[in-house]
Amino acid sequence: MARRLVTLGATLGATLRSALGTALAPPCCVLCDRPGLPGPIDLCGDCLAELPRAPADAPFDTEIFERVCCPWRFEFPVDALVRALKFHGERAHARLLGTLLARERLRCAAPLPDLVVPVPLHALRLRERGYNQAAELARFAARELSLPLDRSLLARQRATREQSHLHLLERRRNVSGAFVTARVLHGAPRVALVDDVVTTGSTVAAAAAALLAGGAGAVELWVVARASRRGRVRRAEP
Ligand SMILES: [Zn+2]
């Protein structure tokens, strides 16, 4: 796999494909420029097979979740793709990662959930960034599986400090009670909670607790990658 991320041409191509649909431009691998996979997936089969798989056991407490789908480690090139999506406006990567995440969930035989919900950003950060990368991922994952998406169900009721600079206990305190559901859920639906990266799991656990308190029957976690506590998700060039 080429140890570089995305030629300018490939990036522009992916953006163009997102904007215009695939009829005008076939999928192209963002890592090596070879043809992408049907779907469309902007990654070739070889590069997809080489993505760094995460071990099955999660490095955080997953008791609150019915199941966890976290396919990759936050290492190259997954980290570069996520950072490009999160910090550099490469929203085309959301389609790639969201679609792949949905397909990973299909490897598990368990019935799909009833609803897909992204981890929200606080309104201030959303204004700053212009979009919520978790919502972008959730949109494409839900579309791939033909599941309903509710991007406004969960809200952050208060701003939280940047988690990457905090230790585990500080992280838990930082996000405890930070989330609330905008409405009460009826019929105890099973919800898939979507985020880009998980480190200690404090944020997603707090979000899941809010969903359960709001009437969800169960919550499963879909997250692209897990980062080690040493490899915190800092803003960095991809
Ligand atoms: Zn490739």
C-alpha cells in the first residue's frame, strides 16, 4: 500500500463523485489511485484488506452496549482518513468510512437495530467545524443498511472539554450527564450509536446512558476505529 494519503487528484475526484454521483466518475482508491470497489467504495480490494484490524476485545468497558462494531485501529491509513474528515473538511471520506462500517456490521448475524444515531457535537463546536463528522458517518452507514437516521435525537446539553487531553477519570467526569435525548423514545427501539473514534469509551458510554434513559431498548456502538490512550486523537496533518 502506498504510504501516502490521497493525491490531490484523487481527493478532488472523491469530492466530485460525492457531489455529482458515481455516474460521472467511477470509484477510485484514495490510497493508490487504482479503481475502487463497487458500492461505490473509494478504496481498492488490496488497500481495504490491509487496513489495520482492531482486536475483537474492546479496550474499554462495553457493558452498556448490546454489541460493539469497531473494525479498525486508529493507525495509518485509517487515522489519516479520519483526521482528514474531522479536521480538514474531507467529507467525501465519510461515505467511504460510513459505508465500510455498515458492511462490517453486516458480518455480525444479529438483527440490525431500528435506528441510527450519531454522537452529537456541542452547538458551539458544530458552528466552528460546520458539520459533525459522526453524523456524516452515520448518514452513509444508515443509507447503506436502509435504516432510519435521527441526527437530532441526542444533544449535548453542555459543552465539554477536549477529551484527548484528559485522563480516564477526568474524561468520565467531563462527559457525565453531557447528553440528553430531545424526545422520549416509544417502543424501546434498538439504537446504533455512531462515532468516528473511541479511546476510553467515556463519551460513547455517556451518550448510550442518555439514550437508554430516553427510552431506547438497547444500544449498540458503531465506531470506525479505536485509538490507544497513547495515540490520542489530536489535530494533525493527514
Ligand atoms: Zn488501493
